[in-house]
Amino acid sequence: MICAVYKSSRKQETYLFVPKRDDFSQVPEPLLQMFGTPLLVMLLPLERKEKLGIADIDKVRSELAEKGYYLQLPPPKDNLLTQHRRDLGIED
């Protein structure tokens, strides 16, 4: 299976995977509005991949098959103050 990967024009580090290039028919309209103009990043052959960057490849495959799209959100940002306190041994 080859899928198309698009990045959001509005949300940093947010990507949308769809089974066919330029086919957003399965993506809910509110999600497309939030996503903004999809910008093609790559065509990705999933059958040849064992891993993806931060996404679980099995989840990507199953959501593409079940829902017709997969939305990859950015990883949560580290709270630098909390990390600094942990480094100093200060408990909250």
C-alpha cells in the first residue's frame, strides 16, 4: 500500500496520511478546516516499511484501512520547568 503524506499549513508538526494522493473524501470536513491547505510531503510505500518516525506503523495501516485517513499530531512538548525541578531533585 502506498499512501500520501501531507503536512498542515496551519498546525506545525501535524501530518495527514491518506491512501490516495489528493483524495480527502474520507477525511471529516471539520478536520480539513482545522488542518488548512494540505501540502504534499511524500508518497510512502507502507508495505516496505517496518517503522515510521514517531507514528506506530501498525496503527497507521489500520486507521487507513478502517477510517480512510490517519492524523499524526506533534508529540507533547516537555515542560521545561518540571524537567528542571526533576533535575534538581525538587518534587512538586
